[in-house]
Amino acid sequence: MCNRNLRDLFALITYISRALSRTKIPAVLPSELLHRPGRMAYSGRMTNTSGTNDKPSAGDPIPPKCSVIEVHVGELKQLFNAIDPSPFRDKDLDPKAEEFIVGWAKDLPRDATLALVVDLDREAGLPDEAAVLRDSIHEFFSQRAQAYRRRLRELLRVGRTSLAIGLAALASAIAMGDFLAGLMKGSRIGEIVRESFTIGGWVSMWRPLEIFLYDWWPIRAEARLSDRLAAMPVRIRYLNAKEPDAWKGDWPAVSPRGERATGEAARWVDGWGHPH
């Protein structure tokens, strides 16, 4: 009877873990922080129907009653990791920018519609730079969501293996305790030995229970949040605080490391008639 119950428990937890690993998780902006040249500044929360505050802007429309995350930078390349050698559209976000965006999104209600507005201290540059920025941010958070799902699948795989080992150890410990207690029948030492084996068997279940009770859901929550961030509209608001041609030294015209755009980016520049 005990073995049957253990088998049923193992089958139930295995079914739940596999269902979780297959689950598809479907997929704002305040302002007014002091900004110093060469540094990023981030604002707090706000609800905005346009996300522009009457400033020149470009990019996706901000839906009404949208929870907006606003980032204030001097140049777009400050948003990206300068040491990342990835292709044009696959740049990683700067760790501080990622930390801010993710941290603020976590403070918002889980059902809130998210959007991102970038306050930029220069005038508009390449015609599609807002679309390029949106695609880069969406790709980054999409990859982040996939990474968390891979981590969740690996954790659940380890959990299933640990569960099988734990159940085998528990059953063996109980059987061994009963056997030794039977050899020392009537002895108090026999009872102590049996209880010791039983406790040791349950200790072996610690890791799988930790995984299936506590470890999986924070990872799944991160994947869901990344899905939401990968689908949010992105808009640039131009503050015109720099010289007219400042965009020529900024991403996407140049890489975050200051290198001139190549490949797809260079073709865009040529196609628009702007000199390198």
C-alpha cells in the first residue's frame, strides 16, 4: 500500500512538472529626473495617453491608461552594452538599463499594460531609429524569456530526477528501518533505529520538494514578465538638447562602442542619403 501511494505521488508530481515546462506564457512612462551628460537617469511611474508631453516624438503609439516606464538618456547607445559584439539588432541592453526597466515593471500590477518611453537629449536622427530601437528591445526581452524557460525546464528535469532518487531512498530507508527494528524486536534501540532511518529517508526528499514547492514559480514569473516587456510599445521623445547633427555619433548610426554602422545599418544610412 505504501509503495502504491509513493508511485501515485511520483506520477502526480511528474505530470505537473511536465505540464509546467510546456506551458506557453503569453506576452508608461513618467519623467522629470535630472540628467547629466554621459549618464543615464530614470524616472518613476506615470499614466499617460500619448507618452509625448507635446515634445517631438517617434515610435509606437502609447495606449490609453498605459503604465509607462520612462528612461532619460543623452544618447541611445547608452542603453546598450558597449562591450557586446553582437550584430546590429541583437545588442544586449546595458545591465543598469535592464535592471531599471525590469525592476520598475515588477512594481506595476501584473495585469498592467506596459510601455517604454525614451527621453533623448538630441533631435531626431535616422527615420526608422524608433523602430530599430523597439525591435532591439523586443528581441532582448524575447531572448530573456526563452532563457528563463530553458532554466525552468532544466530545473524541472532535475526535480523529476531528484524526486525519483528521493522516493527510492525514502522507500529503502523505511524498509531498512523496519527490518532492523524487527531484528531488535522489543528493544527501545530498535525503535530509535527505525525512526532514524525514517527521518533520513524524508531528508532525502528535501531537494525535490524545494524545487516543486518553491523554486519553479519565481522563474516562471520572470519569463512572464519578459514576455510582457517583449511586447510593449516603445517610443522616443526628443528633447533637442544637443547640436543638430548629434545623431550621427549615436546608435544606430554607430555602434555603442563608437564604431560606424555596418551591414544593414549602413544600407539604411545610404538609402536615406545621409553621409557616414
